[in-house]
Amino acid sequence: MSIDHAILGILSWQPSTGYELKKIFEESSFMYWSGNNNQIYKALIKMQEEELVTNEVIHQESSPSKKVYTITEEGLKKLKTWVLHSPEVPEIKKTFLVQLAWSDILNDQEINESLSSYENELKLHLALQQEKARRSLHSPNRTSRESLIWEMISENIISTYSHELNWVQETRRKLHEHQLIEEKEKMNYQIRETENKKYIELISIENRLNTENDTLDLISLCWEHELSRLMLHYTTLSEDFFDLKTGVAGGIIQKFSNYGIKIVLIVPQETMQKGRFREMTAETNKGNHFRMYESKEEAEAWLLE
């Protein structure tokens, strides 16, 4: 398909100047040529030589003369032959798909930002197409059938943007689900239930808890299951947790407390009895949000109080 066919189509609707053709191309949602003057006038000159169009110079008193082009009988025949020609299957050329294809080099946040940016662009273009459809700019309405055909063309364009928007949102949803699954696989945990009371037992974790931010995945896990009781094993915490000089223990305990999560830690007796950590155990075990015990039975009994 060339710009010639689009120009012949417009001229079959109404005689037009080169400038008027340019405006129609610019404002059309499906006639995708740039519509620059050079491209249009080269096509018009060529078609005039082939006797597909004619032109008439119209003089105007208050403005420059204008050259109005009209389609000929030969032009109409060529347009009809082309309209009857087997249609081409639409080509899929989306730059974003190429970008997305290699987006595994990005982190989760960067991929999400990329999808959000594309989603916002789609929403903008969808709103624009809906407004164009509402205003029915440059739409021939010579017959009721022609009006219906142009209405369906507009619907096709709008549905394309709507479908793409839905696809982006579905892609983001599935990527988020995948992220949650990956995070769960990094944590070995069980949901325990005793006397109709539930808690999460974290048995092991890929990277031991060492900072306040490391607790966020566990907090999210608690929220996901709507539970506020958490049992941790000694092996899920870094060595710095048990070195009170680092301040790691205080930061992690406070983070869980801020989010209303009650936690109990199962610690070997030799660790609990070491120096200042022994003092910390005695102090924390007076509280209602965090305690440490040697046995799982003691830990569970307090956790479910």
C-alpha cells in the first residue's frame, strides 16, 4: 500500500488541496503516512501524469491562489481495484516488545517502572482516540453504510489500544506473582495451627536476616496470610544479631514491633547464656512482643498466648 491509494480515497470523498490532504493525514488515526508536503505533492504530480487526478487553480481575493485536486474516472477505477485487492495481514512492529524482550537484565522495580511508563502512554493515546471518535473529525458520512464503516474503523483502533493496555496490566500482575513465588522459594516456612490459633514458622532462609530491611519480606508474608505471629529459628539470623555491639538485634526486633508482629526466637542454651546476650534475654522475655526460648514447645506456648 502506498500513499497514492490514501490520496485517491480522500479525493473520492472530496476535492482537496495539498494542504488539506496534509491536515487529514495528521489528524487521522489509521492513515499513517507523515503527510509532509514533499511526499504529498510528489504523489499528486505522479498521479496527474497518469491521469488519475486533475487540478484546478482557484484564485482568491484575500489570500493566495490554491490548487484543488479532483479524482478522475481512471482514478476511481484504480481505487476500486485496490480496495478489492486481498488485504495485507497487519505487521507487528512494537518497539516496546523488543525492549521488554531483554528486560531480564533489569531489577523488579525497573521492569515495573518501564511497564508503568508504557501504560501511561497507552492511556494517553486511548483517550485521544476516544476523543477523535467522539468528534468524528474528517469522517465522510455520505451514506449510513459509510458512517458505519468509519465507526467500526474507529472502534478497531480504540480496541487495539484497550487490548494493549489490558495486556500491560496482565503482564505486570503475572510478574508480581512470579516475584512473590521466587521470594517464597527463598524461604522455608510452615503455617502452624494449634487450638485454632495460627502462626508462621520460618525454618530457614537463603540469606540470613542482618538488617531491618531484611525483615520486609517476612512482614509481607505475614500480611499475605493475615497472621501476626512469627517463630524464628536461630539459623535464620546472622551472627551480627547475637553481637549486641552491632545493634542489629535491636533494629530487627523494633521493625517487627512497628508492624504489630509478635515474634519468638528459638536459641540454643549456650548462645542465650553468653555475656550481655544473657542480660538481653532476661530483659526481652519480660515483654509482650519479642521473646527467646530454648525449646520450640516453650516458644509456641508463649507465642499463642
